[in-house]
Amino acid sequence: MYLTTDKKKEIFAKHGKSDADTGTAEGQIALFTYRINHLSGHLKKNHKDYATERSLVLLVGKRKALLDYLKKKDITRYRAIIAELGLRK
């Protein structure tokens, strides 16, 4: 499995307030980015996997909604997470 409990805790500890704080927008955006990168790599090998393609599109939409929310609420946190994850905006 590509996403273990330890990996999730590591992501939330790095981008959230703590490893148990799964509700922050930054932590969720980081988790979605990790999953998006994994699914993109999978789709490069298996281009006819349409269920994974749909999941990828849904994840990108969720991440975009969270980024838009963060942009409206606190622009400094938004800029920090964009720079930290290397996302283009």
C-alpha cells in the first residue's frame, strides 16, 4: 500500500500543527497532493484505467476547492503552502 498510517502522520506532522491534526487545510492539501502525484504516476503506466482517472479528477477538484478557501481566508497561509509544495498558481 502506498499510503500507510505512518506516511499520513508524517505528512500531517510536516504540514499541519501536529501528526494527529488532520483537519487543517494545509495538511489536507498536502495529503491530496501526495495522492495526486501517486495516481499520476499510475496513470502514466496504465492509461486505460478510467476509474483511477476519475478519482484523480475528483482529488484535483477537492484540492482546488481547499486552495480557493485558503486563499479567501488567509492569503499568507495560501502562499506558504503553494511555495512549500511547489504548486503553480
